[in-house]
Amino acid sequence: MPRLDEDPRSAAGPELALSFVRDDWAFRMLRKVGLVPATGLGVVRRAVFFTLLAWLPLAIWAWQAKRALPGAPGEPLLQHFGVQVRCLVAIPLLILAQMLAHRTTTRLIPWFEKSGVVPEDKRGDFERVIAGVHRLRNATLPWVVILGLVVAWTALGPVAREGEELNWAMEGGAGARHFGFGGWWFLLVARPIYVTLVLGWLWRLALLTLLFRRTAKLGLDLVPTHPDRTGGLGFVERFPTMFAPVAFVLSAVLASNWAHQVVYHGLSVQSLKVPAAVFLVVALLLFLAPLLLFAGPLAAAKKRAELEYGALVGRHGDLVRKRWILKEPVADASLLEAPEIGPVADTISLFQAVKAMRPMPVGKPSLLAIGLPALVPILVVFAIKVPFREVLMKLLHAVA
């Protein structure tokens, strides 16, 4: 069995092998400087390196400036949960999650062909879709745009010097306050690393959306009576799993800033209900949006199948009525004797299976894959002021 981070070409075939991580521009640059080994993804070494690069210098400065621990003048670094979460949770998790994305895409994308959803006569078209997305993944321009956005965002950083998140990094007396080294390091190094990683994940989400959009237009061979109730597309519900760490990170960064406001600035958790609900809805829509692209083919397949299977059940029922109710001879009994159709109950179950087809491949697995990671950090914030038992009951109700 090949290693998880090895190139899956030998297993899936070079035409269908597609990783959303391996060999993109950022991956190639990091390999040139030795942060990515010749084989494998090197996610652990990258996570350790960028975590230390982002957090250690500002932590050392805060310690030497006596601004790290409670009791320091002003607000110490330790009380600013958002800084800690970005550097010590978000950055390493966004890097480690690339292994999950690599595994998910290389294992699941070939299932479009293996499951028969992409018919044999469309395999060539599907391979061209894969090749097109492969070229985009390797392109330099998207990462130039990402880096340009990060530079622009970083240039606006000093505008936020009066923001509460950076109070720990301010030096000087009243009217002459300025950033210390730790504040500039956060603005020019730590935060850009975090923003770059987030934008990189949004680019991977765009690649998945493009892949699904082009695949949905191929003329998929959907099976209306498939037990997954999505015509055989049930496996695509596993794709959002690759974005579960991203949803958790975004929620954790948001929740950490809220937690600071609640604990140290008297913000009411009740005032966070609407923003939290909006965030959860946006997260679900954002990361499940690619799955919605199959709604068109599923709707068309269901509409056509309701007519076809309705006619089949009708003919079968009419023959049963003539033979057993009216006692009339049946000239052609092949439909009644077909073993793959079976008795009346089986024909009705076929039609019921068609009626039960879902309009899109979104169900509890995909909803939980995004909703639960996005919900947990927010519940932690509410637990600051709300009894733990009540929060636990809400969590159990949300996943039940």
C-alpha cells in the first residue's frame, strides 16, 4: 500500500490522479528552500517552522518588555486570545490539514469514474476536466494574486494600531504611543502568514468548485434507484471533510477575539447570537457550495425517472390486475416474470426510491463536517457566561 502522501498515480492512473496540494506554486517554492522534502508533503516540518516563525519572536519581545503575563502594564499578550490562536492553532492546523486535502482529493476524485457516474464514453472528457484543473493548480498567477492581496492587507495594518487586539504591543506614554517590535512582527509576519494560508484554502475551494461544475456538465450516468438517494453521487459528501479544519480555524479566530471582549471588556454573550448564527450559515454555504452544482443533474434525473419508473410500475400493475383480478390471459408476461423486477411490492419500492431522491448531495455527513467544527469554538465562548450543562445540551441537540 502506498504512503498517504505519496503520488497516487500508480493506484488511480495518471489521468485521474489529482492533488489540490502537491506541486502547486507555493508547494514548489517551499520545496526549493528545503521546507518540503523530495518525497512526501512535509506538513509537520512546515507547521513547526511557520508556527515558531510567527509566534516565537513576538513572544520573546513581550517577555523581555514585561508585556507577556497578567500584571504587566496595560493588556498583556497572554490575554489577547486572538493572537495566540492565530499563531499556535490556526497556522499549524491550516498546514497540517493539507494532508487531509491531499488524501481526500486523490482518493475520491477517481470515484467519479470507478462508480460509473462518469460513463465510459465520457472518460476522455473527464480526463480533460482533470487536466484543466491540474493546470490551474500548478499556475503561478493565482498565487501572485494571493500574495498581492496579502501585501495590500499588510500595508493597511498600521491603520489598525489603535485596535484593541494590539494593545499589548503599544509602547510610549499618552499621546506618543507607538508599536513595539512585537506589534510590527505580528502585522508584518504572523498575520500575513495566517492570511496567506487562508487564501490558499479558498483557492483550493475554488478549484473544487470548478472541478464539480465541469464534471456536472459531462452528462452523468445517475442511477435513480441508488441506495444513497443521490443517483450514485453519495461519495461527494465526503469532500467537505477536507475543509473541516479550515472551518474550525476561522471559527476559532473569530471566537477568540469575542472571548477577549467578553472576559476583559464586558461584552455580553447574548449580543453575539446573531453574529454567530450568521457566521455558521455563511460557513455552511461557503464550504458546501460546490456540492450544489450537482443539483441540476439530480433534478433532471429525478424528473425523468419519475416518468419512466411510473410508467414501468403502471404497466406491471396493469398486467397483474389482468392476470389475477380480471382473470384475463396475458399475451406477453415477460414483465411479470422478470427476476430483476420481482413482485408488485418490489416495483412499488423502485418508484418510492426514485421519489426519495435528494435534490442535492448534501446530508448529515457533509453538514456535520462543516457545521460541527465551526460551532465548537463559538460554544466555548458562550460557555464563559452560560452554565456548561446548558451548552452541552445545545451541542448534543445540534448534532442529534
